[in-house]
Amino acid sequence: MTTNEVARAVQVSPSTLCRWRQSGEGPRVTWLSPFIPRYRQEDVDARLKKAAA
């Protein structure tokens, strides 16, 4: 998933998701290149479940 897709799914702005990446708070990210972060659906779902607990 792209940054924008994840931001829409968790209802935050892309900049919030970027801050989460930098602080290690958000879903696990995989870097395709230094400028292309991608997220697995499973990792996003796990983050949502953790936030809801």
C-alpha cells in the first residue's frame, strides 16, 4: 500500500503517517527505494487492532 492509501485507511494525514514512520509508531514499512515506502495490508491491519486495544 502507498502512503496515501494507508493514510486514508487509518484516517490520518500523510504527514502524520510520515511522523509515525520516523518515530517507529506506525505500521511496519518496507522501503522499495530511499523515497518509496510501502506497507503490507497485514501490517496496517495489525496497527489498527493494536490502536483499538
